[in-house]
Amino acid sequence: MDENDELGSLRGEFHLNEGEIYLDGNSLGPLCEPSSRRMRHVVSEEWALGLVRSWNAAGWMGEPTRLGDKVAPLIGAEPGEVLVADTLTFLLAKLIGGALALRPERHVIITDAANFHSDLYIVEAMARRAGRHVSVKAIEREALEQHLDDDVALVMLTHVDFRTGEMLDMKTITEKAHAAGALMLWDLAHSTGAVPVDVSGCEVDFAAGCTYKYLNAGPGSPGFVYIRREFQGVIENPLPGWLGHARPFDFERTYEPAQGMQAFVTSSPSIIALASLDGALEVFDRAPMSQIRRKSLALTDLFMALVEDRLPGVFEIVTPRAHDQRGSQVALRHEDGYGIVQALIERDVIGDFRDPDICRFGFTPLYLRFVDVYDAVERLVEVFDSGLYLDPRFRVRNPVT
């Protein structure tokens, strides 16, 4: 399988530790050489030598929209519909606040009870600050239709579930939200760079995502925001800043939003972080999403088959088997999940744990080999058969699990 891997040559672009199998790219992607090269240039040339001149000479001011156009094809957006800035939660706050203002006669936001907790925190906070009584309904996702009525202003869901890897039907759900007169906001944190996304074809209103997972842009790298063109100039940025002003260097006392996506810039962007993303996106120029998806499904299929064959009945595989319902991760449920993950890390297989009982493994086709999947399962068998995961030291939780 590795000999026939159409993406196999890309592995050499990544800094991977010898002997280590990295199955946590769904949490933090590894450094790639183009990112390293681009950051070195920004630090040693544009910043060190150009200093403040580089805001003009190196085009720093235009980086949020330029890089937005590079992210756009990965989510099925058009040029001029994506902006790279801030962090995912910050961008969600902007979109929630702006969307509520577009539906002043409605008073309900629907989200998923199993959503990522930061999403739940920020949607509750923005509802409290809406200036009118707005409630949040955190529902079971299967019951969405039962809750859609003419009081729903916004539906906010995550496309790929962070625990289980379940992928939702973006097109159908968006259509149902629109039929009820609601706006639709998608969190693409576990989708972008992992699965094909088509926000244009699905007529999504708004979306946001991060770049440090499958896009490999580094810890704390900026998020991105998508606003369908028909809403640009209509939805207002509830957190306006001077770089989102139509004429920022006129230093006017009153705010006039810039045209297009620039209006959703609030503060000065992190140029070094943007440089890392710029380099990371170069790899995707050589990796069509169709090839990434094909290999992703093959890797996850293989992992699940090997786990069932080598450890029958030990784990519950909670990730959907159907290809159209699966992201690019596999979640195994076990009551001693934390100890199993920690014991695997000691054996140089890096995954992570999600409370209460999920061993989570991400499969990034850009650098993972099929032999890595085979070897990871062999080490999982060793950990389980030896009872290593029951060692008392693995019952002490690390700050990051």
C-alpha cells in the first residue's frame, strides 16, 4: 500500500521523530519544511532588516486576505470569501454576534449538546450579550428538526465531532436551517485539510476553522472565517478594530467598515504565525483533497480492521464505519482509555484522550504511512497484553490529555 501511495513523497516535507508514530495531527500538526523556511525568511529578512517598512514592502497588511484566498479552495469557497485572523473562538464570537443582529425578531440559537466546549461557552456568552433575551438550545443533533421553528435565529454545529469523528451532512442540515428561516454557522476545526468541504455548494452562510490541526500551521496559529459573499457588507463585525476600518490610517473617530472580508479584521495580525500558515499551505498545492480523502479513508479503514482483528471485543469503535459519516480520525472507547493512551505514548505512538473514555487517533494522509498504522496497532496489542496501561503512574492525569 505504501508503494502505491500517491501522496507518499510528501512525508519528507515534515519534521517527524525517528521511530515515533504520530497519530495526533487532529490536535496539533507537525512542522513542515516550507513553514520553517517561510518563518525564517520573515524573521531574518522582513522583520530583522525591513522592520516597520515591511508592512508596506513585504505586504504584511494584506496577509489576512491573501492567505484567506489560499485557504478558500480547501473549504469550497470563492476568492474574497475567507479571512485569516484571530483564533477560532474569537471568530465564532464575531459571527454569532453578527448573525444575531441579522435576525432581531428571533430569540433562539441551536447548537449540539456534544459540541466542543469552547463553542458552547462562547455561544452562551454571546447570547447573554445580545441586548435582548436570546436562549441557547443545546440539543441532541438527531433531534434538530424537532427544534427548528420561526424563533430560531442561528444554527451552529461542528462538521466533524471532536470526540467520535462523526461527520455531519452539511448540505442537508444547512437546507433544513434555511427552510426554517435560520442562518447556518459551521465550525470546520476537524474538517479543513482532512475532508473535502463545499461551503459554496451547500450554501453555507458562515463558517470558521483553525489552522493548527490538519493544516499544520503550528501551535496557536490563527483561525479563518468564511462569509458568503451576499452577506459581506450586511453582517457587521461586533468587535470592530482599526484595521477593519475603510481608511485605518486616517485615524477617524467614527468607524466605517472596509469593503469585503477586511471588515472582519479587528487587530494587527501575527505576521510570524501567518508565515507559518503560508508555508504549510504550500504542501496542499501538491495534494488534491480528493487524494487526501481517498488515503484518509484507507488509513482509517485499515486501523479499524486491524484493531478488530488483533484485539477482538476489547474496544468499542465509536467512529462511524460509513465513509460519508467519518472524518479523518478513529475513536476507541475503553474504561481505561487514559492509561492506554499514556502507555502508547511511552511506546512512541502519539494519540490523545478525551474524557470520559475515548482513545483518539488522528490520521493525516500527508505524512502517515500504512506501515505506521500496522505498527501502531502492534504496539497497542503489546500495551494491552502486557497490562502496561494499568501501571499506577498512568492514573495521574497530565494537564493536557
